[in-house]
Amino acid sequence: MGEGIANLEVRVAAVERRLAVLEGAKPSATVADDLSEAGPEIETSLLSNAPTHIGKILLIFGGAFLLRAITDEQIVPTAIGIAMGTSYALFWLSMAYRTGRDKSRSLNALFYGASSVFLALPLFVEATTRFELLTGRQGVVALGVFCALTLAVAIARNLRSLCWVVTGGSIATAFVVLNTSHSAVETAAFLLLLGLGTLWAIYRQQWTGVQWLGAVGANMGVFVLAVLSVSDRWSVQALTPFFMAVLLLVAYLGSFAIRTHLRDKKIGVFEAMQTVIVVAIAFLTAITALRAGRDILVEAGYLSLVLSACAYGMAFTPETRARRGVNFYFYSTTGLILVVAGSALIVSPGQAAVAWSLLALAMAWCSGRYSRVALSLQCTFLLLAAGIASGLLAMGFEALAGEGLAPGRIASPGYLIVALTTVACLFIPVAQHSDRWGVFAGLPQLVVLALSVWEVGGLMVVLAAPLLANTTGAAPDLAILAALRTGVLAASSVTLALSSRYARWPEARWLVYPVLILVGFKFFLEDFPNGRPVTLFVAFALVGSALILVAKLLRRDNPTAN
């Protein structure tokens, strides 16, 4: 009896569950558990619903071809047919927006949105090219409006795939319209806005990837505009690509600044690479305008300096300095690149070298003030650039290792300024310890030490060679010149060994023996072939004394205080 009652209760419970499902009632947790145990839930995946989705797409495009047939048969005028086709595409875009409210139907929304894109984009091309209902500018504007609406739907309903589809399709459509209508400026402007739209779409929805595609379109738009400006077949002013490139640069850098400082986000790989690319495009367009006879390099240089000041300002805001992360490296490096490029466009190489060497002093001070190894590295880079631009490094190589010396090279005061500032940077306390940099924290100081030996040693040879080796005459004394070079290098090794005993220059010990090895090679390549017994005696005495002093100095492990 009891078993029969239990069976009856089970059957009644099963009937109640079925009635609840049929009436749309929300079953309780217990009922839901029972239903899950009764059998597996039917999955609504893409594969299982593929026939349904394919059928919907066929019906949608069937309607589009019906409208096309009505237009081709002139049942309605062409303009009205194009308007009907556009309305039809916008209808399915609105369906994507409405359907996307339900997260479970996001796949349907994606199909509706993608269908709208594939319906609308060919219409814009044909309206501009085949039917000539729209000018090139009007076609680009219509494309931009539709693209903005589609991106808005994709962002509002979190449809990342739709964003990919409309971005790729719009870029291709824009270049087709460009090729047929010659609306180069309008197309470049549209692609720039599209790139920014995709950038802010991923900032809004935390998507990944699509900003790269948008940036490719924006960069290609400005680059193609610069190429077309030098062609006689296109009516593009020489300055237009440069202004568009400046707009591209400012727009992207401004977007990055808003993201990092107002939204407190970190700079990523995309931001770093895109900055390098847009800066390169900006200078490329400036060079293109210069070749076309429009000298705007000075204006480009001043603009670069202004942007450099903004970048350094972003790097030294309290928020960026406090986080000590990639944002500081990004903005400070961007500022360095812009200040070097900008000053190189405004003044001569010699004047730029002096400016860079003085700026290196400021960087060295800031490195110690803010405990930033990155600023010490920037100081090193500026000193290296100053040595190259001034010709001091080339002169130093010629003085220490060349076959002869060109007379009058010391006449430039820029050599002395660059050399003195390089040595002065060694006496300014810089950041030499960092958990982030590890053993590489001392690398900038090592390079500055090498530059100092190179530049100061070269100047010493150039100053003494005319007096001792008659290098300004027709027959210079190569034996004395070889001994002089050997003496300078030997003295440099002793100076480096002595410097390594101080806590500020521990990296100097790593340069001592490389300098002495260089002296050894020099003996066989220069001193023995050109030397005389007297000059060889002097050279051997100097090198031998240097080896003895170096060995004693390097054995003292306890460095003295600063």
C-alpha cells in the first residue's frame, strides 16, 4: 500500500512539472534539479541552429535581390531603388539592435548586423560609381554615417564580431570609392575617424584586436594621401598630407593620454607601436612636402617640440611617477624621440648637438632626483646623439685609430662643449640601482664612461699631435703620433681603474682591460710598423707602467666614498 502511494506521488509531481513548463511558470530549485536529472537540456549552439541562420540570411538577401530587380527593370526610379535598398539595410541593422537586447539571441543579432553591412556597402559603391547618384565626397559621408551607426550598435550590444565586419568592410569600400572618385582627402579623413572609432570601441568594451585593423586603415589612408600628393593625376595639395598626419598623431596621442590619465590604464603594445608609426608618417609627409617645394620642416620641428613637452609633462605627472610603470617609459621615450627629431629639423647639426648635450645634463639630474634609471638611459642616448651630430665621435676615432689627422678639426667649439658635458654627466649622481633593471641599471653609466674616454682621448691627441708629431705639415711623424696615441690610451686605462674605486663609477672596471687589449692590437698594427726605437721605448714604458698601476688599483675591492 505504501509503495503504491509513493509511486502515485512521483507521478503527480511529474505532471505538475510538465504543467509548469507548459504554462511558462518558473519552477522551483527542486523542480529544476529534477528536470536536469530527467534528461539533458537541448543546446542552442551555432551548429545546431545553422540551418535556421542560413535560411534567414537567404531570405534577407532574397529580399535585397527583389529590390535590385525592381530597380533594374525601372519599376521605380534608380534613386528611389537605392533609397529602398539603404532603408532595407538599415531595417536589419535596427533588428540587430533590438535582438541584441537579449543576450541569448546575440548570435541572431550578429547575423542581422552582418547582413546589413553586406547589403549597404555595395550600395554605396554603386551609388557613387555605376549610377553616379552620389559624388565621391557624398559617398564617403554616407559610408561614414552608416559605419558610425553600425559601430554604435556593436558597442551598445557588445557585438565584437560585428565591429570586425564593419571595420574591414568599410576600409575596403573606402579604397574602392577612392579609386573611382579620386576623393582622397575625404577618404583619408574617414579612415582616420574609423581608426579612432575602433580604438574607443575597444576602450569601452574591453575588446582586443579590432583597434589594430582600424589603425591600419587610418595609417594607410594618410600614407596613400602622401603618395598621391606627388602624382600629377591627383589634385592633392602638398601640405594636405602633412596636416592630416599631424591630426592623426594628435588624435591618437590624445586618446592614449585620456586613457592613461583619466581612466588610469596602462599603455599596451598597440599604443607603443602606433605612436612610432604615426610619428614616422608625420615626418614622412613633411619630407614629401619639402620635395614638392614647400619648406615646412621648421614648422614640423616646432610642433614636435610642443608635443615633446606635452609627453614629458604626462611622464612627470604625480600619478605616472607614483606608479613607476610602463606609462612613464612610454611618455618619456616619446618625449625623447620628439625632442631629438624636432630640434634636428630646426637648427644645424652642430647646434642641435650642443642643445642635446645640455639637455643630457638635465636628464642626469632628473635621474638622480627621481631615482629613474630610464632617465639615465635617456641622458646616455642624448650624449651619443650629440657626439654623432657634432662629429666628435668621428673625430675621436680618427684621432685614436686613423691613419692621419685632418688639420683644423679642433676649431669647432661644439667639440669642447659636447666633451665637457659628457664628462660633467659623470659627476652628477644618477640612478644606478633598480629592481626592475637589475644588473643592467649601470649600463647607461658604462656607455657614458666609454664616450668620455673616446671623446676626451681624441681631443687630447688632436691638441698634442700638431705640436709633437707635426700633423699639420706635409710629412707628419707617424712614430711620434703612434706613441702619443698609445700614451693616451694607457692613461685612459689607469684613469678608468682609479675611477672604479669610487662608488659612483663601479662600472669603469669593465672598460679597463678592453682598453688595454685595444692597446695590444695597436702595437702590432701601428707602433711596430711606424715606430722607432725611442718611440717604442716610450710606448712600452707607458703601457708597462699602466699595467702595473691597473693591477694594483683593481685589487683594492673597497671603493672609497663619493
